Amino acid sequence: MAINFDGVNSWLDYSDKIQELADEVKRFRNNFSLKLSQEQRNTLKGHEEKLGNYAKEIATIVGTELLTQLQPQLDVLKAGIEKADRFLQNFNSTKDAISAITEVFTALTNVLRLEN
């Protein structure tokens, strides 16, 4: 199963840019704090916090979507590990052990091969 990463990097870049903007607002507020009124500082701080929250929300949504897409592969990996564990606990031959390890290796390879 291939994971579809279409748009993921764009959304993560967008999130990074929003966080950079939040950081710039903070720098501006700190650099000019003596020239700004308390109301202006508070307004800028509010904008900074909102931008940071937006960036985190986007990153969280993207991460959740990726984990959702990975879940079937993770389930296959878990099943393979459980099967290998049962084999290794009760294996009757080296062939059984190698077979179980091969299944885990194959499942792990599929999880790590996150192709488009």
C-alpha cells in the first residue's frame, strides 16, 4: 500500500510560514515594545498567539491524516510481529523462524517505503 503524500509538504510548508509570521510578529512586538502602547502590544500578542495556533492546527491535521493513512500498514506490521513472536516462542524448526522473521521484515519494509 502506498501512502498518498499529495499536498502534505505544501500544507506543512504553509504551517511553517504561518509560524514564521507569528515569530516575526513577536520579534516586532519585542523590538518596538517601548514605542508601542499597551493596547498595541496586546493586539500584536493576540495576533502572534492566533497565528501560532493556526500553524499548530494545520500541522496536527496533516499529522492525523498521515497516521490515518498509515494505520493499515501498521496493523499489518503488528500482525506480523505477533505472528513472529508466536513462532519464535513455539517454533519447531529454523525454517519456521526464518519464515516469521521474513514476514515481519516484509511488513516493516512496506511501512517504511512510503511511496507516492
